[in-house]
Amino acid sequence: MLMPIVLIGLVFLFVVGDMANSGRAAVAPMKAGRKPAAPTPNGSVKKKIVKQSAGNSSATASQPWFSVFAGANNQEYQAYMRDEWGHEKRGDVPLFEKLCLEGQQAGLSWATVLAKRAAYRKAFHNFNIKKCAAMAEKDIDAVLVAAKEGPGGRDAVICHRGKLLSIASNARCVLNLKSPNVVVPVDPVTGSPCRTLDALLWSFVGGSPVLNSWQNPTAIPPMSPTADAMAKALKKLGFSFVGPTICYSLMQSCGLIIDHPVGTPEHTAAAARLAKRKGARGR
């Protein structure tokens, strides 16, 4: 009877050992010091951003180079980055709108402001400079009340009184450029005084777009000496919410400089556009 008992015991040990090994294979131990990825508020795992090395700035349709920016997964944002950001923008009204919206962005993401662009256009007369300049404090307060009491979200401007007041005051600064009593910068290329917002802003890049050659997104700076000079000139003329970082963003978005990294579809498209344009420069 001893032999059957021994055989039964060996079978039992084999089965138990096999089950234990299966459990270890199915659940790999977590390395010391590592934590599981924390979920974002919407429940998805937060995406890990991998810095691109030089020469590795190419992007795919599913993950463009600007996916490192907040809100980049939004289709509206992606269309903006492809079709507007870095495209040459001319004329006082389009440039005034961008100047104002970049100022609204201070401390926030551009995705937030872009989503509210239509609300700003509605509240500020499609950025008609004369109409904005005529807005008094009570008019700005009415915009603020409507934003607080309305549906909110995309249909409301950002509830920051100082930023909203700057739209009206900056509009008056644009109109003052035409006054012979106001000393304005002189365009270094033409030698003429900058009596329009278009002439003033574009004078800082010699009147034509500059195509930069950043090898990856992490190489793109938050500001530049040119942006700093622009900020000082605008502040001297009375403009507000026009710091160096805001001015650099303005230069990027209006195509004064083109900061799409080399190797991306956007940089290739920009180079093709500028090849057809007389006076464009590269760095």
C-alpha cells in the first residue's frame, strides 16, 4: 500500500507546483520604485511624451509633431495648427484679433482660447478696431456679466476683466499709430514710420516671413530677442498684455516666423509656400 500513497503524493505536489508557476507567469512582479500610470480625469491613461531627437521630427497623420501641446487631440486644434499657425497673416484687423487672443491666452492653453474664438468675435464686433476702441468700461462689464450668466464653455469669453479691458485699450493704441503726434518705430527696410499695426509688427522681421530650422519640438524657444524688442516697443506705445512670450506666440501664429520643425509635413508645406514668395527668408 505504500507505493500508491507515494505516487498520489508526487502527483499532488506536481499539480500544486504547476499552478504556482502559472500564477507567477501571469502576474509579473512590479519593479521596485515603479508606480502604475495615473489615470487622467477622463479615465484614460495619461500619454507619455517622448522627446524627439534631432532628425526625428517627422510626424504621422495620427500623431502630428504638435501632439505634445495641451489640447492637441482636438480636431479643431489640429486644423488650426495645419492651416493657420505659421501662415502669413496680413492686415490690421486679422493681426489685431491675434494680438488680442494671444493676450487672452496668458496663463492658459491656446486650445482654451481657440475654442472660445467665436465667442470673442461675437462680443467684440469681429475685432473691428474702431468699434472695439469705442467700448467703454461699462461695455466690457456687460461682456463679463454675459459670460458669467450665460451658458459658459465655448460660448463665453474668459472672465478676466483686465484681459477684456485690454482689447478696448489696445484698439485705441492701434488707432493712435496714425496720429502724427505719436512717435512710432521706423521700418528698417523702407525707412517709413510704422503707422499701421501691420507695418509695425512685420517691421521686426524685415517685412517677410522667416522659416526657422528647428530639428525637434523641444528646440523651439518660448521667446526670442526679437519678441522681446517687439514687446518693449508695444508697451512703449501703450499696449498691454504684450510680454515677450505673448509676442513670440503672436509671431509664430501670424507667420512672421515659421516654427514647424524640419521634416514635418507642415514645415515642408511652408517651405513650398515661401519658395513661391519673393522676399521670404530661412534660418
